Amino acid sequence: MPELPEVETIKNTLKHYVINKTIKEVSVYWPNIIKHPDDAEQFKLILPGQTIRDITRKGKFLLFQLDDYVLISHLRMEGKYSVHKTIEPIKKHTHVVFAFTDGQELRYNDVRKFGTMHVYTKGDEMSQKPLSQLGPDPFDEGFTFDYFYQKLKKTERVIKTALLDQTIVAGLGNIYVDETLFRANVHPLKRSSKLNKKEIRSIQCQAIETLEEAVKQGGTTIRSYVNGQGEMGMFQQNLFVYGQENKPCKKCGKPITKMKIGGRGTHVCKTCQKN
DNA sequence: TCTGCTGTTAAACA
DNA sequence: GTGTTTAACAGCAG
């Protein structure tokens, strides 16, 4: 589910509810979510007493900035956060609960249990998995044309696969890659190393623009995504190709084709996107 | 009931 | 380095 715009929206809505709250107790109902410390019991032990000072984001990762630690959370396909009063019943598929000292709780719910959580001592998080190998966030200074050009020029993979690679740029997923390539008029099967400067610049600009627009719309809800307040996104109304199989292209009117690239469903207008 | 699909990613293997 | 398959899971459509 959540790609950069959805994580950004969750961050913004959640901040409103959990900033300056102090963790009293942590419950873990599915320990496999916890990747660091190795032992979920340890995870439960170190967090009480910590106050959430800020929430930040890098790529698709949500970072809860605590006093002494950083909690790094990845939602994978269907992870969701919500805030409740302690007395409210726990919903199905709730795997981790952070109870605060004020009678409220931050709950992590994940139908498919693919999400991950890592806790590191503050300052260590960037040199450890999962952030250590991550490329620049598209909204960061580090996502320069020179950097992007170099990275794409030296890989033989097709552009669709390269854009999904989080070590090149962090935050694009299947929806926004398809949208970006359509807007840039580049075919997803085009070899990255064969792209010219103009195409690479276009992909970079369209990626940033698409993500910015999606953030403004509160993200894209296809099946299950909701923000930290349980609200759906609206960007699905602005999609050009994702989920538009057999529907007329909004630019040329020819039907949108769906194919498989690198094992991922890929939507393309064969008229507008040239290989 | 069975099969294939899903917004993610890491690991194992050729 | 690159591509493919599998695996972590549950739900849903056909």
C-alpha cells in the first residue's frame, strides 16, 4: 500500500495525535514485526519512559524520534497506524500497541504482517539496516540530476525496475513509478543506460511533481490505505495509467495496456510511451 | 475449492 | 551485476 505520499500523509496526521506523548507500556502480539533489537522482549523493555518528540520520514520509512532512540517503521503492503483510548477494543490484525501515560494508545495494524520495526540508539539509525543502503528521498537535496543520471547510466536494468530500487531513489512504488513513466513519456521496458539526458531529467521532474500532487491529495487509496485518522486518499482520481487497464488513455484515447515487468503489474500507454 | 492477484522487500539461486 | 523464484501473510475476485 503505502508509498512516499501515503507515508508522508500518515506522518502529518499522526503527528497531531502523538507528539509529546510518553510511552508507558508496549505490547507485541506478532513478534516477527520486530527486527531490531533481535528480541521483541528487549523492544518492549527499552521504550517505556520515552517521549515521542517528532515523526519524520525517509523514503517509505516512518521515523519516530524518541528521547534516546529512533523507531523506524515500514508499513510494507498494508500497515496502518491509529490512535485510540485504551478502553477501546483491539481490532483484528493489531500486532503492536504503544500505550501512553495519558490513557491513549498508538496501535499498529497489518493484515499481511509484512511490516517491520527497528529501534536504534539515536544517531546509529543511518548506519544500520534498513536505512543504511537507502538512496536519497525525492524531496531531499541529495536527489540531484547528476546523481540520478550517474545511477541510471550504469545499470542495465529496465527503467521500471530501476525506479523501484530503493537504493537509487527512496519512496517510489508500483503506482507512482507507472504514473511517473507515463507522464515522462518513457516506456517502462526502456533500458536505464540507454536513456538520454532529456528523458532522465523528465523522469526526475515528473516523479517529484507526481509525488507532490499525491501528497496534496492525501495519497492514493486503492484497496485499504487510510491515513492516521482513518481517512482515505484522493489521488486515485488523478491516476493516468495505474489500474486503468483497457480504459482509454487520458492523452491519446487508445486503451491502456497491462503487462508484467520484473514480476510487477505494469500499466502503459503504448502510443504515448515509446521504447 | 482452487488459482491467481495485490500498494513491499530480502534472500536464495542460476 | 542481473533476472527469477520464493517467502513472509491474508483477503478477495473469478
